[in-house]
Amino acid sequence: MSSTPVFAAPSESSVESRPPILFALPKGRTAEESLALLEKAGLTGPLDTNSRKLVLPNADNSIGFVMAKPWDVPTYVEYGAADVGICGLDVLRESGRRVHEPLRLPFGHCRLSVAGPKDRPDTPLRYASQPRIATKYPRLAQEFFRKRGVNAEVIGLSGSVELGPVLGLADLIVDIVETGSTLRANGLVEIRTILDVQAVLIINRAAYQLKSKQIQGIIERIRAVI
């Protein structure tokens, strides 16, 4: 007979050691830009960013930082594993996570675009017949083409989506474009912009109410420097 698993509650010591506010940041350049902005706003970052600890406290243990994969940040924040986070608007919209979005931040600027071979016939997308679309953003790609009445087949990839048209896997791609140099190097050009992207501050909905004083303080400090 199967039994329902019982999960132990966190020990008292582990709860006490958790900083009052947990901040999830995406690893890489966005984390560096985020920490620079927070320092400018008077919010001290983690003492040691090279530590192997999973939660990195700041000097007075008022904020703990979790360095996560970019696609995990909205999940951590929606489910309350983190109170606050910073992620790209593209990641947030693709994830569909329900969080507060009080501020757009002044970095991470790029765009999510439809692109295709530069020698592609200059035919409006609405006239395309069941195009195959390679992308890391299947939700946003499907929504974009559906709204335009295009019966597209969306093929999810996690690697270099530019290979789709090059190898004959797809007719078009939907991907992030910053300078366009990767597209040009692979004989591709932008056709349409789906979403203008930048970094965004996100807040867990429960924390926004239960930790209102601390959360509002963070928002106002960041707003003051942007």
C-alpha cells in the first residue's frame, strides 16, 4: 500500500539563518549589472560571490542572494523560494510566472525577433504556409504567429537556433537579438520584432504584502537611482 510522503519542516536553526529578504539573480553578466545597480542604490551585495554556499548573505545578513540559472529566477520568485528577483523580460514572459513587476531596469536591452534567411522571398508572414519555427521561446513564438493567423510548427531548441534554417530544420527562427552580428554571420536577417527586452525587478506576491516595509524600501531605493 502506497503512503503519502511526509516532508520535514525546516529546522529552527535553518529558518533563523535565512536572511529576512532573499534575492534571486541570474548568473552571468546580468548578475554583475544587477549587483552594481544595487550597490548604487545602497543595497550591499554578497560578501563573497565566489563562495560555494547556495545562499550568499550581505554584510549585515539583511539580504541573502541566490545565484540561479536565468530561466529559474521567475520560478523561485513565484513560489516564494526568493522574495525578490531580477530577470530578463523575455524570460519572464516566456515563463508566464505570476509575480509583481514594479520596475524596468536600465540594462539587459535587446529584442526578441523573428529572423530568416536573407534570400527568403519578401512574402508577408500571414501568407506563409505552415512555416517551421526554431526557438528557445516556444510560448511567445506560438502566441505571435497564432495572433497573425499563421499555422506555424514551433520547434523547441535549447542551443544555437540559428542552425535551424542553415541545416534545413526550420524556415524561420525566433530568438534574442542584440547587435545582429550572429544573424548576419549565418546569412539571416530580422523580419519582425516580437518584444523589446530589458531587465525587470520582480517580487513574490505574498512577500509584497507580508514584507511590505522591506520590499517597498528596496523598490524605492532602486527607483531613486534609475
